[in-house]
Amino acid sequence: MSNVKEILVPVDGSANSLRAVRYAIGLAGPLQARVRLFYVFPVSSVEIIGMAGMSRGDIERAAQGAAQRVFDKLHEEIGESAVQIVDETSIGDPAEEVIRCTEDDPELMVIIGRRGLSRIQSLLLGSVSEKVVRHAHSPVTVIV
């Protein structure tokens, strides 16, 4: 694990994603790695907004606004850190976007919070963390 230079933490504003961020920061220090907070505006939201007649630019601004609210909340919760933390936003399927990030970076590790889906929802939909664990090309740690 000494070759980890960046820790990707998918965030959505939930308590589990905050726990994942805190864990990542604690691990990043000794590894001298940076932490990338990664917010994905779900494609299903894009489709709904698109049906409402919003332009692509409006959708991108809505996505950035949603991401910024999550980032602001997280930065307020974690306070100052000696670890380098960067924010990144994407639009798409959250699991697929996280997996895409792992495809070409052997120095990347993913730390992801497990969301509290019900058993039925989890069986029908699967969870983002489960999909990432199954398909990522980098080490993944799931925080429960």
C-alpha cells in the first residue's frame, strides 16, 4: 500500500460519506497521499431535470451547486487538515464514475461509505459501494 498517492472518496453528504472522509484523511497522512472528494450528480437527476426543459448548462450549474453544498458541509465538518484535499464533480452513474477513475491509476485507492439501503432495495438495485468493490481496478475500503 506504500504506492498509494491518492485516495478517492465518493461523497454524497451522508453520515457514511463523512466517516469515509475522516478515515481517508487519517490514512492519507502516513501515506503522504492526497484526498480527492468525488461528488457524482446522478444521471437519473439529469434526466428528470432535462425533462423539465433545463439546458445542459443549467443542468451543469445545478450539479455544481449540489456538489458545492456537499463539499462545503464536509469541509466545515472536518476543519483544517495537513492533508491535501481536492474536490471534483462529475455527472453520471455514481458507481460507473468511481470505477472509471480507477481504470488508469495504479496509485489510487478508494474509500467509500456504505449507504444504509434496505435489504429489498439492495437486492433490486445493488449499492454503489458493492458495484465499486466488484469492478474497481484499485484497492477499495468500505466504511460502515
